Amino acid sequence: MEKEATNKKLKISLGSFRSILGGSFLTDDRTSKNFPFLLFLAFLGIIYIGNSFYAEKNIRKVERMQKELRELRYKHISTKAVLMQRSRQSKVASVLEQKGIKESTTPPKKIIELD
């Protein structure tokens, strides 16, 4: 009895599998009644796939921008260090001395207006 039930289930499974592969399930009444629902499921699947591609594209874009931001930050730090080095009073004095401008040795005087 149990062997017959197993054989019957196997025949039903094989018959369903053959109808799917052969395409005859599309002409069945149950399938034609549920065709709008199947189209809706296919539409949801396409939306799901498109959404995953869009999300991956955005992730790659964010990673690329983060990498660019790191590079720009490094460039900013190095440029800032070079500027600090060049704007030191001793460095400015040596560059100007090469151009013939000498540093004043006398301190500046404050001019006071008398009324």
C-alpha cells in the first residue's frame, strides 16, 4: 500500500515536471486563471533584480568616492605641511635674501599722532 502511494506521487511529480519542461502547463485552465498573478510575480522579480544592480552600483560609487576623499585628504595634509615649512620666518628671510631684500634689524616704531 505504501509502495503504491510512493509510486503514485513519483508519477505525479514526473508528470508535473514533464508539463513544465514541455510547456503544456501554460495551456492548463488553472495556469491561465493565474496568469496575471504570474506576470505580477515576474514583474516583482525584475524589479528586485534591478534594485540589486542599482544598490551594487551605488556601493561601488561610494567606495570610489571614499578612496578619492582619502587621496585628497592626504594631498591636503602634505600641501599644508609644505606651506607651513615655506612660510616660516627663517625660510622667507633666506628666499628674500637671495632676491636682494634684507631683513630689517631695527624694530618697528609706533607713530603716535598728537592732536
